[in-house]
Amino acid sequence: MRFLQNLAKASSSTKIRSQSTTLFSAIISRSFSRPRSSSERPSFGVAFDIDGVILRGNAPIGGSPRALGRLYDDSIGTLKVPYVFLTNGGGVPESKRALELEKQLGVNILSSQVIQGHTPFKQLVKRFEKELIIAVGKGEPAVVMSEYGFKNVLSIDDYASCFDNIDPLWHFKKWTTGNVSDQINTIRSSVCSQRVQAAFVVSDSIDWSRDIQVLCDILRTGGLPGSKIAHQPPLYFASDDLEYQAVFPSERLGMGAFRIALESIFNRIHPSALEYTSFGKPNTSVFRNAETVLRELVHSSSDTIQSANDKIGGNQVFRTLYMVGDNPSVDIKGARQAGHPWFSILTRTGVFKGKENHDEYPADLVVDTVEEAVDYILRKEGI
């Protein structure tokens, strides 16, 4: 198999590290088309980025519904190849995102198959379970954190509403001029006297000016805006993407850009540099967690998935894990850093649009679409 992989890297249509020849292409084609028995077939799994690979905005791209459909048994519609969505996006619970993806892609998706940028925040529940924490971002950041098990969480919208004039520009923002809810009025006094123990940027901020102002107030004062300078509470980011591919033709600024803005301002007004922790790709821990989730997926669906994989025992590892992404500095860099058994596949439907491979973070394979990526994977694995 290693020999075939080396030859595969020589084919120009899908391989990227040397020029192809007709002879090599023919050998590879014959090798992929020859079915292998279950005992010979290597165990493998797939991780897909979403934005720029599977979807652009809410619309499927690159033949993604057809590509994912090939990972299921045609006759009964159950999963035959283990895969997950590994995205730095978020803002809604994994269960809700799974339902959204089902409707968009027309396949059955488990909530356990959705790994979002903020999914690792679950690991911090024991530390902050009953402490006051602030959740920043679009969608339902406080709901996300509550579902993880945090008992005392407020969105930055609700938190800012507890402080008169904390956002000096609020009355110029037509979308924020509604009446404060009765619930906020009820908790206002207790919130204003309680220190925030941690701030979590769960998803992309929708009001940079307010969120940077309020976070600076929290972080400079030990969690109590308006008080004297004190030790900074912990700050966590779900990801650190500088940019990502949305519906607009050129890339949009991501959470990493927001972090840069916050850090630059904070460091100018505070005696100590901003301290923070970023999760999400390209962190190696995210890829290790994805491997664990894929293994658990195999165990929970053993009757179906083992038709395409050897049995994976408790101490056994995947021979190949494919990362299909569009962002070289996030998806490909992360897979390369994670090392064996990760194999990186770069698509041209998102951030990356180059004719050749990426110079700084070259992928193991470059294709046009996710459908081509899945075709390559299934042929390589003899499925």
C-alpha cells in the first residue's frame, strides 16, 4: 500500500508532489478498481470541514450531498464509512447543527458526528460549573454553554444590558434599542456585584465595538467592570481562524481577526499582555479528539461500519484518517502537525483557490471538490 501511495502522489490529476506519467496513472487506476476483501481492507475514517468544503453559507457546494451519500449503505441508508464534521464554526449546540446539516445535505447525521470549535469547552465544566461566565458570539452562545453543563452563564448581550452606558454607542445601534427584559432587570443588581470568572468567545462576535469594550472592562478589572485594575480572568477562544470562506466571493474575517483586535487594544490600555487560550483547528488536540470520536462511532455502529473497516479494538488505531479542508493554514496545517495517521486533502472550493499546492502548508492531495476527495478515498480504500 505504501508503494501505491507513493505512486499516487505522482499522478497530476490528483497528486501534487511530482509530475505524472501515463504509466503511473494506469497502474493506480487498476489498483484502485481491484476490490479487496474485508480482511485486507485498512481501517480508515474521514473528517470534513464545513464552510468552503461542504457548504457556502447554507448552500451545498462541490457535490457534497452526493459525496456524503456514498458513505452510506444505499439499501438501508445507514453509515458504512465513519466520518465527522470537524469545523471551527459554531454558535449552536451540536444536536441542532446536526439537524441543520441533515436538511441541507439529505443524509442522517448524529450529533456526535459534529465537532465544532467550542466543543472542547466541555472539558472546562468542572472548573467553572457554578461560576459566573460570559459567552460571546453569534447564535446561541449561552445555550451552548448551558448544554455543556455550565450553570451560571450569561451571553455578552445580557451581561452588557446589566450595566448602564457600558457601551457608549448603544443608542446609535438601531438593532439594540429595544427594552431590557424583565429577567435582566431581576438579575441586574447581583450581576453587577459578581465577578466574572471566565470569558468564552464561543462564535464570531456580531458587535466588535461593544464586545471588545466589555471584554476589556471584564479582563482589566478581575471580572468586575468599573472597578480598579486587577488580575485578568481566563479568556478562551473557540478557534483562531483569521479568515474563512462565506457566501461573499472573497474571504471574511474570522475569530482570529477579532482576537487580534482585542489583543492589540487590551495591550495598549493594560500593564500586562492579554492572556488567552485558543481551541479549534489547527491544534493537534482537536485532531486527536476527532480520532477518538471516530473510534467511538465505529464501536457504536459496529454492525454497519465494520463492512468498510476492520474491527477496531480498544487499543487499535486507524491506519488512515483523511482531513478534507479548504484552508491550508487551518485544516492542512493541523493535519500535518497531527502526523500519522492523518492524510490531508485540500479542496479549491473555499479559502484555497490555487492551481498548484499551497507553498507553506502543502497538502498530501489537492482536488477541486469534496466529491473528488471522496471518490479518491473510496477508490484508494477499495470501497
